[in-house]
Amino acid sequence: MKNKILLAVFFLSAIVLTGCGRIASAPPQPAAGYNFKAIANPQKMTHRTLNVYKPADWQEVKKDMVLYYAPPGTVATDTVAEKIIIAVYSVPKNSTTTLAQFMKNDFDANQKLMGSLKFIAGAEPVKLGTLSGREEKYENQLVGKKLIITEIEARTGDLLYKIQHSCAEGACQADAIFAEMAASFEVVPQSAAQ
């Protein structure tokens, strides 16, 4: 129950605080040697259980195991500004719940809260760094604008990783940055993260 509440809180905060993405025609692949094209000045960010590269000039806000990234000049209270969010959740290690079930449960809980949340496309197998994951795309109406939300989830052991990109329809500027951040994602072994 606690995990469902945390997932719902993540998704709600992501919609309120995030930016946009689109389902890639091909899944993002790990950037061999981190040969970035969209991220001109990559900066490695290390957090308890993960490493990820972001544009050096992007803002970062950390709250527990939720990380918010936004382009320079973004106003934190702008609910439709483009942002990328990464979150990490604990799940029971022996859980047989699939990624598809996690994503569906999360979507259903958030649709009850927001009403206008709609599934657009996805259930696509992708990579989050080297982890096997799933990508889905949603839309939501917020402050009179349509938000497009792309989410990738992956699981290893007792941790569920999410990276989400959303923005107002027609205002998405960081699709390629989102793909490169997802490709650069690395899990830090928990013994090293302690």
C-alpha cells in the first residue's frame, strides 16, 4: 500500500512539476563511451543507487529519492514547464509483479486522482542504461494545457527506477536530452551505495 501511495505521489508530482517527451522510434541505447550529442556539456550526477548524466547548466532539485532536472531559467512553480524527473522506489525483492503491472497500477491510481490522464502509446520494451525496461506515453490536461508525459521504468532486485519527461504539447525541447539521460543511466551496486 505504501509503495502504491509513493508511486501515485511521484506520478502526480511529475505531472504537476514536469516537461515532455515522445516515444522514440527505436529504444534509447546505452551511450557507448558517453558520446553525447544532445547534452553538449554532460555532468555526471551520483545519487545513492544511481549515476546519470545531465546538462551541466540544468537545475537539479533533490527530495528523498526523487530528482528533478530542468533547463536554465525554468521557474519551479510553472506546472507545465519542461522537466525530467528520476525516482527510485523500494519493492519487495521476491515480488512477481511485472513492470507492465507496476505501470498499469500506477496509471490507474493516478487516473483516479486526476481524471483527465490518458494513455497514448507505449508498453514498448526499452533500455534504461543497461536495464531492461518499459516505456509508455500519457497526456493530461493541466491549467488549460495538454501535457505529454513519457515514462521509462526498469527494475533490478528490490529497486524500481523511473525516469519521466513531460512538457506542454508543442513546447518539448529536450526529447534528445531525455533519451541520452536514460541511456547514460547506471545502477550503483547497493554495497557501494551504502
